[in-house]
Amino acid sequence: MRHTLEVLMLILAVGSAVAIAAKRVGIPYNVALVLVGLVLVLLGMVPAAPLNPEFILIGVLPVLVFEGALFANLDHLRDSRNAILTLAVPGVALSLFATAAVAMWVLDLPFTIALVLGALLAITDTVSVLLAFRAVRVPERLAAIMEGESLFNDGTALVLVTTTAGIAAGADADAITIIRSLLIAIVGGGLFGMAFATLGAAALRATPDHLTAVLVSIVVVFGASLLSEELHASPVIAVVIVGLVLGRAARRYLPPSRVLALRGFWETIGFAINVFVFLLVGMQIDAVALYQEAPVILLALAALHIGRVVAVFGGFAALRMATREKIPLRWKYTMVFGNIKGALSMAAVLALPDDTPFKSRLVAIVFGVTFITLVSQALPFARVLRWLELTRGADPEVAGARARLIAARRGQLELDTLLEAGLVSRRAHAEKKAALQREALEADRRMRNAEIGASDGHSVDAHVDMAILDAQRGALVEAARRGVLDAEAANDLLEALDEKVLTLRDDHE
């Protein structure tokens, strides 16, 4: 146990350092973790730690799915429900069959094995897409569609992986049996999710503080996941529904401070697990096997993208005929390029029964495709969004004026420091400070004029307001701790400030 804990802490420590460096450099931390994990194993600096598929599917997946659902904007998801369901249900099926057809043709795989590969490659990686969306602002509806698809896609795709793997292993494959198992998994997951969400929302309202609220959320999430798994329903779908309902219930019924504590806990846990898992993913990749299977992996990658193109363009063409709802062409390109694989695909292929035909080849293909999509698609994804002109960045004039204002203010502070140290005369100080003051006033005037009607003005104001609120909260907490301020008075004002913080976060998301 001690050795296991030491290995886990070593992996988490290395992962934390890499994540910090990646965030400072401005690259997706999940890609950096995969690359560093691969390099560490190649150099023999850390032992190769096996990726336990049961740990990923039972211990990790519910946490990551719940975190994404808890933070999701239910109103935005509801407004985009047709597009989300198109990608998450018929889209996954289209992707599966199209990928399988191409794989059977170019890889010479049996049809049943090609179906398993298609199901494995239909699973998406939410982390890479959401990281890019946080780095650059994209249209709200596009973000809602891709976020919603990622939430529901995993549940549908994992059900199809189980079903196709059973067919490949020789299980009863008649249409009625397959449809019945799919319905049990999907509908059962939805029903379990609603049942646990209802109980969880009631329990959440009865919690007296943020500690018990966090504890209730943990019990509800893993209760829904484990019971659904035991009864052959989809645990992912159950947890998604639990997350959406509890997120809405928390914002509606709990004090803002408790909502912030709940969100902060799950955000921290989710980030820590992602750091751990993606470093572990890099440590699983066998560079020699990738080289030996390179032609097969590249052909599978082509099959993956062809399947995604069929799913996105075919699914939305059907949606337009049925509802006249039109999805912009550039959004479709984004959804195709954003089809990135991750730890879940790797865990799913490792979890296949040992008697599954061609399992070793499936493992090599999925690992290779995961590595290539992470490096070639996740890494430049933010730049692709800018190239497609989908970002809502700051107005250049506003950004330039703001930069000049910051520089002028910082220059004034430095002049004051130099004067106090006796390194500049009072006359020179006065002249230079006056010049900087004129620059600051001119920059401020240009910035205010340019911000009138600018699209990013609200975002900038939100960041400024958030910084001010954080400073105010810190001052109140410190004053109450030192006894300068009555605790009850401080708590009343903290509640009001937390309400403003929560509103700003919801608006910004």
C-alpha cells in the first residue's frame, strides 16, 4: 500500500508540475501531460504504471461527467437540444457504421470487429475541446452543442461498445436482443438518473452547510453510477442527468457561498483527475508499437474522420429536413476537427473481454489514434478556431489602448519607486510622470470610446468586477479572522458578494 501511494503521489507531482508549466506557456495541459508521460517512460525515469480500465470507467468517468454536467448551462443545452441529440444518438450510430465500413475495407477486419472499432472511435474527449473554448471565446450555441454532445455521447458510445463487443465474442446478435439491451441501457440510465437526481436535489436542499452539500453530491453521483452499472443501465447517462438537475437545483435553492463551494470542490477534483489520467495515458503508449503499426493506425485515423464527416454532415442534413434548423458550415468543420480521442477510448478498449478477437490489434489502433489526435488536433485546436473566424476576441483598438494604459500606470509606479530611492531628481520625476499621465489619459479616452458598442466590453468588465469582488471577500474574511469585524456582519456581506460572484460566473459561462 505504501509503495502504491508513493507511485501515485509521484505521478501526481510530476503531472502538477507539467500542468503548471503548460498553462504558463499556453498549450493544452492534457497534450503536454501525454507527451511528458511518454518521454518519461522512454527514458526510464518512472516505472510504467498500468492503466486500470475499471478504475477509469467506475472511479474516474463519473467524476468527470458530473463535473461537466454540473457546470453546464441547462438553458443553453435546452435551446440546442435538437443538434445535441442528433450528434449524440443517430450521429454516433452513423459514425460507428461509417467508420466500421471504411475500416473493414482498408484494414481487412471482420465486420463484427470493425463495428467494435467504430464504437471505440465514436467516443469523444471533452477535455481538449473545453480547454480550447476556455482559451478563446466562441459562439455560445456552438459551445453548447459540442459540450452537450460530449456529455451524452460517452454514454451512447459506451453502450454501443459493450453491444458490439458482445456480438464480436459470439453473443446472441438478433435484432430484438440488441434493441432490448440498448433500450435497457439508455432508458434505464435516464430513469436511474432522474430518480437519483430527485432524491439528491431534496437532500441538497436540506444540507446545513457546504461540507454536507459536497458529501451528498458524492454519494448521489457514485450511487447513481454504481447501481446503474449493476443493473446494466448506462451509468454515464445517469450521471449526466444527475449533474444537470443538481446543478440547476443548487443554483436555485442553495446560498451562493454553498454553490461556489460545491463547484470549487468538483472543479478541483476534476482537474486533479485529468492531470493524473492524461499523464498515465502517455505512460501507456508504446512508441515501438506505434512505429510498427503506423500504416494501420493512419488508415484507422482516415476511417475515423470519414465516419465523423458522415455523422456531422449527414446528421445535420437530416435535422434540417426534419426541423429546418440550419447549422453553419464552419461549425460543422469545427465538430469534425474537434473529434479528439482521450483516456476513455483507451480504457474502453482495455476493458474488452480477453476473448475478444483481434483485441491486441484494437488496442494498438486505439492507442495510436488517441496519441495522433491529441497531438495533431488538440494542440492546434484553438488556432483552428481563430482560422475559421469563430472566436470573439477583443477589439484590436480596445486591446491596444488597454495595453498602453497598463504600461503608463506601471511606469508611474516605477518612477515613484525611483524617486523614493533617490535615483531620480524631483524635476525629472515630475516631467516624466506628467508625460506618462498624459499617455494614460489618452489611452483611457481611446479605450472608452472604442468600447462603446464593442462585443468584448461585457467580458472585460466581468473580469474587472470579479477581481474587485475577490479582493473584497478576502478583506472581509481577514477582518473577521482577526476580530476587527463582527462575524455575523461579515457573513451577511459575504453572502451578498457571493451572489454577485455566482451571477458573474454564470453570465460569463
